[in-house]
Amino acid sequence: MKILVVGGGGREHAVIRKLKENPKAEQIFALPGNGGIARDATCVPIGAKDIPAIVDFALREKIDYAVVTPDDPLVLGCVDALEEKGIPCFGPRANAAIIEGSKVFAKGLMKKYGIPTARFETFDRLEDALRYLETAPLPTVIKADGLALGKGVLIAQTRQEARQAVIDMMQGGKFGKSGEHVVIEEFLEGPEVSVLAFTDGKTIVPMVSSMDHKRALDGDQGLNTGGMGTVAPNPYYTPDVAEACMERIFLPTVAAMNAEGRPFKGCLYFGLMLTRDGPKVIEYNCRFGDPETQVVLPLLESDLLEIMQAVTEERLSEVPVRFSEKNACCVILASRGYPQAYEKGYPLQIPEEIRDRVYVAGAALKDGQLVTAGGRVVGCTAVADTLPQAIEEAYRLADHVHFENRFYRRDIGARALLAVREG
Ligand code: AMP
Ligand code: GLY
């Protein structure tokens, strides 16, 4: 089989490694991939958003199966375009990817179908948003409607901060079209859990839970990033919580999307907060999370290609989806300055013995040498019997990967460890 994977980050590296375990995956192309992925797949310099070029390539190469993982191409209709040409795909069509593409849509869906989430109001006129903020409870959470690389969310502690945020979004064009509509919602508290789930629109099968570390600095300080590290499973996600989520959130979401005529097929990501009033949805993503995927897929014991094809063919209930009982930890090595400006182009040293144990996110090949090329550079993932062992081993891997402006959090997994100890 010839398989095409759209994207080029650590998540795609993890997906490709897992797909390769199936001998049927004879040839894998990554569009565009990256310098590290080039070890596991044939990288082709076509951008993940260049849908016409992706479709041309797929037809020219007679691709048998396509996997689309990043948000942008999904929201832009990459799966629709490939399917129109008869190429089977893993990933939702644009009319379902809107669950991530528009927060106004996602919040409206949850309200209409009674899926627990933070109370909210949506605004498309600045005056209305400002008037609402005069009496809104603080802190308050302000979100730009569309995709904003995880940066479209602001938690305002004061009225002045909240006012400035909506002015920036709705008037300042800080997030382009994405900020023309805003959601203002209730601030929730509690541990956060990420749950990725396979769904074919009929069946939903959650994967092992995980915990992301979104802030740039230790102790959850600094700016929000795409994610600085993950552990799986998430100790807060007990069997009781899992059952409540299935009943009140996962199944109702699949049913709601069907009822709206937007059946969701692919990986649906639930960003959950375990509040005192039970689990609530913070956000949906229409795709695998990154770096969640870098701890979840290494724990998958079943065959990823088989599962993905079963999702496409709407027979997910017929295939095994088993996860190991072990623990995984992923520590992201980033370029100093990320998520703001950072330097790149530094030589990246990964010893040969661990090349197959790390996922490369932001690196390019220059004259045969890997050089840094992004904010998040390498994901160091370890799998072990216990959480402390997985954390220790992930940091040991991190110690062996070098580049000039390397920067990482030292406390990935610390909160999860506390939860384990407190039981
Ligand atoms: P999002 O892009 O929607 O995932 O938001 C980014 C981060 O902001 C989340 O991971 C939460 O930590 C935080 N956040 C978002 N919405 C809320 C909320 N309603 N209450 C508290 N924290 C929130
Ligand atoms: N790590 C969060 C995300 O992928 O959106």
C-alpha cells in the first residue's frame, strides 16, 4: 500500500512510526514531513494547506490511503477534496471539522444538545461584548472564534484586561477573521484531561487518556504553547470519570454531529476539565493532539492502520483497539523563546542509538545534517511500567539530544505524580 500523511510535526512522526508497524504500509509519503521524519517516510515539499497540490500528488502517485492530521487542512476540506477523487482518507470532512474550526459552532452544539461545558455568550459586535463585560463574573475567558494556533484564548483577571482582549480581537484584527466573532465564557477550575477517540460516526472508542502541559514554563507559568510535554494515562481520569464522560459527553457529541448532518469520522479530541460539577468540555479538536499523540500511540497495542481503515469504512466496532497498561511520558525540547520569536538553523544532534526513540517536530536537513527549524524541535518519549520510571527515562533521553538554544520544562509529569501519590 502507498500511504500519504499530510503534516510535518511530532504528531505526524508518531503516526508514521505506528503505521509502519503494519507490513502492508510499504511506502509512506509525508507532505511536507520534516528532516527527522525523512528517516521513516519519503518527504515531499508540499505544504499541508496546499490542497490542490496534495490532491495532484495523490493521483500521480496512485496513493491508496491518506491520513490528514493537522487542523488547517481538515478545516479547509482536504479530506473532501481527496475523497472526491476516490482516495480513501482518515480524518473528518470540512463540515465536521468545524467542531474545531469554529468555537461559536462548538459552543452552540453543546448548548443545543445539553453537553456539559462552561456557560458562555457569543458576540459579533464589539459594543455588545463590551457591555456584557461590564457585569461579567471575573476571571472571565475570552476566545476568538476560529483557528488561532492555540493562542486565541485569554483568561482575563480584570475588567480592563478583558476589555482590551475583545478590542484586540474584534477591532485590532489580532487574529484576522478568526477574531471577528468571540466567545466569552465562565472560568472553570479543576484538573484537565485530554481524551482522543476514534470514531466512525457510529461507534466511539476512546484512547488512553493523557495530560498536556500547555504553559511554556515550570509550575504552569508563562505563555500558552501548543504543549510542552504529556503523560499517559492521566491519573485524574478514573474509571468513574471515564464512564461519566462516555455517557454525558462522548456519545452525545457523536449523536449531535449526526443529528446536524455532520457525521464525524476520524480522531475526535476532547479537552476536558474535571470540575466539582463533573467533567465539562473546554474544547473539541477535530484531530490527534500534539504532543498527546506522542504518548498515546506508543501505548497502542493494536494496529493503527487497521483501525484507521475501519474508521473510514465505518466498521470500527469490528476491530480491536487495545492499549498497554504501561505509562508514557513525552518531554518536548523547544527553541528558547517559543511560543514567541526564536532562532533556528542550529545543528541538532540526536545519537544514532536513540534516533528511533524520539519524534522530530521542527527540524530540516541541510547538507545531510539535521538543523532546528521550529519552536518545538524534538519529543522525547519513554514508555515504562510506572509513571516515575517513564518520566525519568524521558528526561534521560532529553539529556542526549543537543542543540544550541535548547529549552524544556523540568516538571513534566510532576502534577500527575502528585495525583498518583495522593490517590
Ligand atoms: P483552548 O485553546 O480552548 O484549549 O484553551 C487553552 C487553555 O485555556 C485550556 O487548556 C485551559 O487551560 C484554558 N481554558 C480554556 N477555557 C477555559 C475555561 N472556561 N476556564 C478555565 N480555563 C480555560
Ligand atoms: N496539545 C493540544 C492540542 O493539540 O491542541
